[in-house]
Amino acid sequence: CGEDGQFTYCWHDDIMQAVFHIATLMPTKDVDKHRCDKKRHLGNDFVSIIYNDSGEDFKLGTIKGQFNFVHVIITPLDYKCNLLTLQCRKDMEGLVDTSVAKIVSDRNLSFVARQMALHANMASQVHHSRSNPTDIYPSKWIARLRHIKRLRQRIREEVHYSNPSLPLMHPPAHTKAPAQAPEATPTYETGQRKRLISSVDDFTEFV
């Protein structure tokens, strides 16, 4: 409803979309002295892109938050060039190479910084999923499906809370079919390879 600003930047290609939290596009409210409204978004991001023209080194942890695993630091240089470096938390050092620094022109800056952020976000997703073995990060598609299912359950609970007379619906329980003699799975040959034809139509049961 415009509480966090009316505009932001986004990018997309054929298979994915990235929406950015831009601190300078979020309203600065006089009643919010500690900028908690901005921090609730920036502090929950896995990756931050920092444009540092202060002349001083950016310190990891400047933005306090539970996440903020990786920072992509942009430092402007002379001759329309920029220095791109990575900072990450200690528990991410095995997944992100912080030793690489890149000199990038203004023209190519957005492309390179975005690619670095997307790769760092993927590493952060994998790292974050390690804390919950039942929620291992397999792919963007499965992660998106999990979010949709969690959102669906949350909406059901909110509707039930606002109107307790309505039953709280849960996903239908799946019963196992009676045991039958195993049938041979059809296969077909392509060159020297035999590929299995999957009989699974709905993979959501495994998420």
C-alpha cells in the first residue's frame, strides 16, 4: 500500500526475476528514528549491493541482521571505472570467493554487479538450507513451490482465525494404494543410453 515506497528497481530474464530493496527509494519517516521500517527489509536480505563512495572501507555487519550473508561492494574509481569486491560472513567463506576483485566500467557495472549478487544469493540459499536438513535447497523451482505452499497454508490459517466458524483446511492426506505386483517400467533407447520414463505426474508430494 505504498508504506515502503512506491517505486523500486527490478530485473528479469526468461526464467527469473529479481526485485531489489533500494534504501534511498524507501521513505524516511520522522517517527522512525532508528529506520526500522527500512531495516526490516534490508536486514532480511541474503545479499546486499553496497555503493561505497565514502572513501573508507565498508565494514561487514554495518547493517545488523540475522541474514546479510554476502555484500557486493562497489567502489567508484577514476576514468569511469569501479572496483567490485565481495565480503561474506565467516560461515560462508567456503561457498563465496572473496579474494577476487574486478575493475569494471560504468557501462558494464550493473550487469557484473547483478551477476555477482545472483551467484552469491544462490550460495546463500544453499548455506541457509543446511540448518534444516528437511528443507535442503534443490532448485529455484522447488524453492518457489515451497513458498507458494507455505503462503497457501498461512492464508488458510488467517482466514480461520478471522472466522473461527470456518474449518481449518489442511492438504488432503494421501493413502497408499493396495500392494500390487511390480510392473516393469517402460524404457526406450537413445543411442547407448536407456532412459527411464517417469510415471510421476505431480512432484509436489515430495516437497
